[in-house]
Amino acid sequence: MQAQRARMSPQNPVAKAIGYMLDGDGRCEAFTRFLNDGRVCLTNNVAERALRGVALDRKAWLFAGFPRGRDRAVFMYSLIVTARMNDVDPQAWLADVLTRLPNTTASRVNKLLPWNWSLSIRREAA
């Protein structure tokens, strides 16, 4: 890659991108990680789609308050998106977790996380 970079004008946008990747500590390794690990996605489309709701609701977020309201809104939004990413209905999960949390010991909290939670767990507790 260095040879191709040397043949390009330093002002060329592609040369700048190659330089950015090669000059940074660990950037080249991070950029090529998908070649060795099939779980790594080539794009960040999932993250961008998850954040689309934030952009659409931008005006509503102005009224969240500052800073406590903002922090609470971000916290709740991250819980909702995490539940959705784990194929869990956020409303059902939050309703169940919020009712069970006061009676749950610290060692069993991990069972309430979205990736461990299911309706069968909810029925067992009832």
C-alpha cells in the first residue's frame, strides 16, 4: 500500500485516507480485522439505523431538560435500543424488569438483561 501512496499526490483524497489508515497506531489492524473474524461487519449500518430515531426526534429531545433530563433520556433510549437489538419487546421487558428488580439479588441481575431475558423466564418468576 505504501507504493501506491507514494505515487499519488499528497492532496489526493484517496492518498489522505490511505495515510490516515497507515499512520495511526493500530488503525490498519482494525481496518483489516474483518478478514480474520467473520463476526465483524463491514459497515456500521446497524448502528446508524439505531441512531436514526435520535435524529428524527431531535426537536422532542430539546425538551428533555438539562442535564438530568438529558441523562435520563439517553439512559432510557440505550435500554430500549439494547432490547430491540436482542429481539426483545422493550415495553414488555422494561415492565417486567422494573417490577422484578426490587426483589432481585445482585447475583441474579444478569438474568434480567435483554440478552438473557425471555418470556419463559418471566413466567417462571410468576
